[in-house]
Amino acid sequence: MVSLCRYWGMAGLVERLVPEEMWDLFRRVVPPTEVVRPQDGGKRRADDREVLAGIIFVATSGCTWRQLPPVFGPCWQTVYRRFAQWSRARVWGRLHRVILDELGARGELDWSRCAIDSVSIRAAKGGS
């Protein structure tokens, strides 16, 4: 990971994991945040795009939150906390819907193959 980070640099790694088009879609669904710092103290809020890149890295690499490389900027606790906040705010479901709508509008969805299981649709009383 270190060699990749040196090659791409921090900005390059974040842009690679969260391309501009994905970032634009994400900004549509993420709730606005109010940064309240008493008397202008404390640390600056971690950048949402860097946090999203950290979440994507954890989700795709199989590493644990604690193993998140520090090259992402925000510490693993911040990345996990934001993941939990966005999960409670149902950001992931809304993002999924926005991506499907975008792909559908472009005609890039292929519905010729689709799978539905018992998790998707409940069979009430053993219905057909």
C-alpha cells in the first residue's frame, strides 16, 4: 500500500477510489453537516471525500477499520464513525438508488438477468 500511495499520492489515491462522477452522485445523497466549534477551537472536520475513500478501501480490501492506512488522512475512528452516521442516515441505499437511476437514464442497465431471493421479497404464509 505504501508504494501505491507514493506513486499516486494522497489526492491521486482518493480520486482513484472516488472518481469525480461518483463524488458528484454521493454529494446528492449525503446529509449536510453543521460544523459547530465552540470559540473556533478543535480540529477541522475530516473531508467527506477522503472519508468515503477510506470506507471504500475497507469495503474492497477486506482490511479491518483499525488496519486503515494513515495515508487516507482521517484516522480509522473518524472513518468508522462517519460510516456509522451515514448508515443511520440511510445514505448507502439512497446512493444505490441514485446510481441505478443514473445508469438507467443512460440506458446502461441490463435487466435481462435478474435474481430475486427470499431476502428481496417476503413470501407471506408460504405463498407462491
